[in-house]
Amino acid sequence: MKILILGAGKMGSFFADLLSFDHEVAVYEQDPLRMRFVYNVVRMQSLDEVEAFLPDLVINCVTLNHTIDAFRAVTPRLKPACIISDIASVKTDLRDFYLERKFPYVSTHPMFGPTFANLANLEKENTIIISEGDHLGKIFFKDLYGRLKLNVFEYTFEEHDKVVAYSLGIPFASSLVFASTMIPQDAPGTTFKRHYKTARGLLSEDDYLLTEILFNPRTPLQISRIQEKLTELQSIIAARDTPRMKAFLADVRKKIN
């Protein structure tokens, strides 16, 4: 299969490396410096090269704020049967775009990134395939993710964004609040060091990734849940209310178990 990857960032490079030994892969990237470590692929900087390549599948790996713009730039150069796909972490507006463009499409979301995940061993990682989309496209990604031993889940576009708001929005917001209140520690405890490591890892991610997760229209509802629980905990602590604290802890233990 001839596969065109849009963007040579972390995930674009990951997919290029993953697919280039079994398929004819090209990477379209406007910044040549980002393609320094991309190998065994055709490197492209011109839309004329994209048109000449005639891909069977396009995997859009650019940042969310440029995903639709990248599609708009390349789709006029594609054959009608070409499957277009994205790996965006928030799917807002993508469903409408796909339906307007009339290309066969498939949308997925690898729920891991190069910062935290061990890309050589992804058995404990998850990925989502949107149930709406081209059958053959979904089969391709199910097979690909299956070979990586990822846990594959299927959701609609709407269900996906709700899940992401909860599973990523809450920890992202919590880690950012923790990091924003940080002061120098001469003798940090184990729990602090673990939170600190998580926060540093999160903040090493691209600003666009953090922003697109937090700007998910469904994230504010999840952040309000954090605020409600923090207010409740603050009230318990201020009142030194032991029975309420025990009940609060029991409820938390029940939820995590």
C-alpha cells in the first residue's frame, strides 16, 4: 500500500518508522529540519510530489489546530478512492469535515505518546478507533494496532470526545495545577516526587497537545468536578471534621477500586 503521512513530528515519525518496512511510505512536511531523522521513506515538501505519489491512504499527524487545514491542502491532489485518516486527540469538527469531503475516511486516537509510553512495548497501552468510517480503513488500523498488542476500543466521535475529556482532561488539569503551586523542596517525599515526575513528563509535551485536550468542549465539565471535590475537601480540612474525612476517603477508595 502507498501511504502518505502528513507531519514529521513525534507521532508522524513513529508511524513512518512503523509502516515503512511493509509499505511504500512518503512523509509530507514543510519544515525540512523535522525530517532529519526520518528514514526509509520518500520525503516531500511539495504538493505536486503528493499528487505524483498517488497514495492509497493518508495519515494526518499534524497538530490539531492544523489538522483540517492540512487535509484541505492535500485532498485536491488525491484520487477519490484514497482513504484519509487522522489521529487527533479531539475530534470536534472532524466528523463534519469528513462528511463534506466525500473521501472514505477512518479516525483513530492512539492513547499514548512518545513521552510516557515505551514504544517498543505497548501491551498496556490503549487506542481508540472511531466506529463511524470506512470499513477497510478500520480493518487496516485494527490489524496495525493489533500487531502492536494495543488494547483497541471503538467509540463514536461523540463518545470519543467525552472519554478523552475524562481520561485526559482530568489528569492534565490536575497535574498543571499541582505544578503551578510548586515551590523548591529540599527533602521531597515519595508521593511528591512521583507527582513531580508526572508533571515534568506532561510539560515536556507540545503546547498544542496540552491545549487541544484542555480546549475540548467537554473538558470544562470535568474540571468543574475537580473544583467541586477540592472545595469539599477544603471544607473538611478547615473544619477538622474527622467523620467527614473518613467518609471522603472511603468514597475515594471505593471509586479507585
